[in-house]
Amino acid sequence: MKLRQFINIINKIFQIEKVGYEISIIEGQTETDVPILVVPFESKYLHDETVQKTRILFHNYEFDGALNEFEKALDDLRFEKYEDCIHKLSKAYESTLKTILDKKTVSYSKDERIFSLVTKVRTALKLDDPSLNTLFERMWPVLEQGPNVIRNFEGIGHGQGTSIKNYEKSYADFVLHLTGTYIVFLLERYGEIK
């Protein structure tokens, strides 16, 4: 029995028993390397659409830096390092924007803010269609802020100050699913016009 078949059986048992974990082989690696991630999740649908789909699209479109940051965030989530998870998800989002711009040969400065990167990505991905303005006018501010709103909380992206700040799993899960949704949308659009 091959490793992938064995992992599929284990994952099916996890699903039946509602264990809340999935074993994933990192795409592009050989089975003999055994590069796996054990990923926690509470909703199979959210996991498939915002975690697995993100990883697959990163791999398929060769967004290696963003994939690396995203997978490190998953490791942090698994080890209950929620602040680190949120921080790395923000980095994966920013790396996604920068990689799209690199692949579309759109220039930007290395210290450019998310707002400006999203504006350039909008143009690069041809999302400036006037007929879509009504649809997207409320969505752009969400993409422009991205996961940085939570990343900028004290103790995550900035010093925590005098008292210790702890963020629970719900914050990390929220940012994971939100970031995954943003990234999937952008990468699917990138794939449509590349």
C-alpha cells in the first residue's frame, strides 16, 4: 500500500470519528520524503475551501514563498501559537499580493503597504471593470485591510506593552479562514487571466 493510500484511509477514519485533524502530504514532494502536515480543523468544508484549496493553488501556480509562510502558520496553529499563526498568515497574504505583481511584472517598492499592493493587484488581475464597481465597492476595503487588522493588535504584530496579551484559537481560525478565502479568490482570478 502506498503512503497516499494509507493517509487517505487514516483521514477517512479521522472523518468518521470526527477527530478534527487531517494528514496532508506537502504537494511537490516525493512519498519517500514523508513531508506531511497534521492540520487541525473543525469544519471539513471550511478546511477544504480555505486551507487545502489555498495550499493546492499556491503549489500549482508556484507561489512558493507564500506557501511556505502559510504552512508555517498551520504549524503554529497546531502548536497553539496563535499570535505567530496570525502574523504568518498576514505575511502569506502579503507575499501572495507581491508574487502576483512579480508574475505580472508590475513594479512595487518592498515597503509598500497592503492597500497599495491590492490597488495594483486589482489592475493586474483586471478587476477594475466598471460594471463590477457596485459589486466590489464594499469588498475592496476588506481586501485592502486583509488580515492586518487583527495582525496589528497589541502582542501580535506590535509589542504587547505592560500586560500579557493572549489571543485564543478563535482569532487564529478566523484569520486563517478569512485569509484563505482572500487568497483563493486572488489565485483563481490570477489563473483565469495568466
